[in-house]
Amino acid sequence: MVKRHYNLPSLSALAAFEAVSRRLNVTRAADELNVTPGAVSRQVRALEADLGATLMHRRHDGIALTREGEIVAASLSEAFSRVSSALQEVRDADRRHLSILSNMTTMQLWLMPRLGAFWRQHQDIVVEHVISERQQGGLRPDIDLCLRYGDGNWPGEHAVRVQDETIMAVASPDFLARTPVATMTDLAQAPLLSVEGPDWVGMTWAGFFHAGGVILDKPNIRRFNSYVIALQAALDGQGIALGWSSSVAPLIARRELAQVTSVEIADPLAIHVAWSASRPLRPEAVVFRDWLLSSEH
């Protein structure tokens, strides 16, 4: 394989392997690159020969990366993201823009209702929204700011608290008309919608009842791994969910949800605006960050 500057293999081979490692499927990678599966396989084999290492195992049910393959894939993903970000910046050189990452709930129910005020003040800045429910790990190079929920301690990032949270039990008015709940003891017997899973860092029903001084014994719990889906189930009258004030306050104001009991728990975690500590913020991102931290929204 002919070497390029920086002692790189063929860029076509690198692009082929990056697509396969991302999709874990040769055929889908070929469709993305608009070539045949055979051409993709040849490029990957050529790259493996150049490196003297096996990058993936080809199985009947797909592709499995080796340790060496994972190292190369991670490096290519970061490098291609940086190149993509730089090219997009060149394309957008005639306009001011910034990108902000958030999960769907925070974007839809907290940020979007506030954005009108920002646009009225800064009509020359385009805000590009990136939605992701998995926000572990460092910020991608193409992301300027991130709205994160947690304690504010994320390696490699600066973070400033932007929204404190209060946790309460919420349900639809129709559900409460069918299933009256007056006390925490009543609540413990009701159908509960719980958000749980390895990526969930917020309070669960066990923590809520413990803070309220009630023992939760044999609860009737329906589990979700998405907060926005649990809220939708509550809106549909399927049970009672834990609600965070930043997201449920508008729904309560519109009478789509109602607070079930008077018990409210101050959340030790909060929404933060975060940005990379390893690269300076562009001027547009500074304007947006400072607006988020002001009282104007």
C-alpha cells in the first residue's frame, strides 16, 4: 500500500474501515460509500496487511472489532469528526453559528421555550441543536456547548450550574380522577413509572420515598430507560412518574400533568452548561453561554 504524508495508509482504506467499524456491517458500509461490498472488504484487508494487525473478525451475524480495531476506529472517529467540524466551519464562514448538545427532554421542555428570547436579541446567530440521550465521555469536536444533568464534575470540561431542580410525583388529571392519591402511603400503592438503567443518574422511586420518610414495600413499578418516555406514559394516564421541575413545570402550567402530593425533594444534581476545557469557545458560543447564565431567559 502506497504511503501518504504523515506516514498514513491509503485514505480510501481508512475511510472504508471507519465506515465498517461504525456500522459493524460491510454491506451497509458499502452502501454509505457508494461502492461494492467486495471493494470495502479489499480495502480493509489491505489496511490490515499494512498495519500487520487484524482489525476485525468477520462473523455470520456481523463484525466484531479486535482490540487493535477499536483503537484505530476510535482514532479515526475523532480525526474525521475534527475534519468535518473544520470543513463545516469553512462552509459557514459567512454566518455566525454555534452547536449545543442536550438530551431530548431538556431540549424540548427547558431550552426550546426560552430560545425565542435569545433569537430576538441575536438574530445573526444560528443555533444548531444536537440531540443525544447518551452524554457520557468528552464533548465531540463539533459541539460548542452541552446541557448536562449531574453534579458538574466532568473530566476535561468546564461546567456551570444553570438550573436547580426539584423532584415531585406527577400524573395526568385523568389518572388522578380514576386513582385518587392523597398521601405518600397512597402513592406507594399506586402504579409507578420508574426511570432506571446504567445511564440514569437521577433519583429513583426508592430514593424519593426514603427522602419522604416512607418505606416502599412491594411497589407496583413499570420500568423505563428513558425519562421522556416515562413522562409520555404519565401524560397518557398510565401511572405516576417522578418529575423534575425544569421539565414538568410547563406541563403542570398547561394542566397536562398535576403534582400528586405536596412532597418535593431538592435535587442535589442540576442542569449545567458545559464546554471543553481544552479548546477556547468561539465568540458565538460565549454569547449563548452568557445568555444561559443570565436572568434574561
